[in-house]
Amino acid sequence: MSAKQILIVEDEKAIRDMVAFGLRRAGFEVLEAEDCRTARQKVADRLPDLLLVDWMLPDMSGLELTRSLKKDDSTREVPVILLTARAEEDDKIRGLDGGADDYVTKPFSPRELLARIKAVLRRANGGGEDEVLDVEGLRLDPGSHRVMVGDRIIALGPTEFRLLSFFMTHPERVYSRSQLLDRVWGGNVYVEERTVDVHIRRLRKALEPFGYQRFVQTVRGAGYRFSTRIDET
């Protein structure tokens, strides 16, 4: 099985070298571009499996590059992770609305970046549907439809199970109520947005005896996020 190819689009050589070194150590094939023009040329030569794109680039913004890639039939399925120093929630939401599959805020650890890349690639490849998810001891098994902590089962209703599964496979991203309705309930289901709040409360209540309710975070004015980084709430 050939190595996954990742294109790093970053104008700061020191950051580009650091990221490339970590990815090669993890077994990825790495391409590099210092601006959007070079990135487009490399994408045209060979479609990468994923792009890491810095928001601030010399010729156009990484967000503009992402938008253009997602509008093109030949590149729209290629996942994009934005690297950004913009920590404001509005900026992150703009990035996701612009088509980015995830974002990583600078400064970031190589370990966090690698975990995000693997998660996005799993989702893009349609794999992992039966893979057991584990976040700090909270385990969700899609095959047996069980959520466990150690050998203790957490009783969840079907909607709460789908909600938790979605959150655990899309960590750190903020989703509005309407986005959650579309992704968890389905686009053809017509329920009020406040229904999301009810199920969030039920999910938190089920997780509370084990201390995991803190991972299901409210982002004021934006929606909800699943995160282990409690300092961001």
C-alpha cells in the first residue's frame, strides 16, 4: 500500500520544514509549496491525498485557495486542513464554511497535527465506520452499538449515540444547531433547532457520572464542539 501524499502550502520555510519532517517520520509522502500558484501546479501534476494550507500566503489567502479547490470538480473531494494563527471562533467558522475539512491553530504540536490529519483522512476515505473510537477512555463501538468506560456501559438513546459518534469523529470543530441537524438527523428530517439542545443535555447527563460531559462544550453564539481542551470553553 503506497504512502499517503500530503501537500504543505506554507510560505514560512521553518514551519514547512518542521511539519514536513514530522509527516515523513510518520510515513507520509510530502510535497511542499510556498504559495498558492505553486500549490496549484503541484495539484495539477498529481492530486494529493490531503492539503495542509496556511491561511496567510503571499499571493492569495489559503481560504481563497480552499474555496477554489472545493468549487472544482477535479479537486473538491481532496480534504483541506487550514493552518491558522487566527484563534477567533468567527475566523474558524469562516474557514469551515469556506470548505476546509478542519483547522489547526498556531502554535500547534506535531502530535496534534498528526492526529487531525489521520482523522480527516479516515473520514475522507470512508473508513473507520466500524472502528472503535477512544477518547481518553471513553470508548464508542459502532459495531456493537455500545459506549463504555472500562467495563461499564453508558446507556444512550439512538439519537444521543449518533450525536456522540459524530462528535468523536469530528473533534475540535464548532457546529451550529442547523449543521448538527443536517449531519446527525439528516437533511430530510424536519425538526426544530432547539431539539439539538434537548439531546445535548441528555448526552451530557449520561456522560456526567464518568466526568466526560465536559467534552461536550457550548460555544456561545456559534454552537457546540467536542473537545478535550477544557481551557477553550
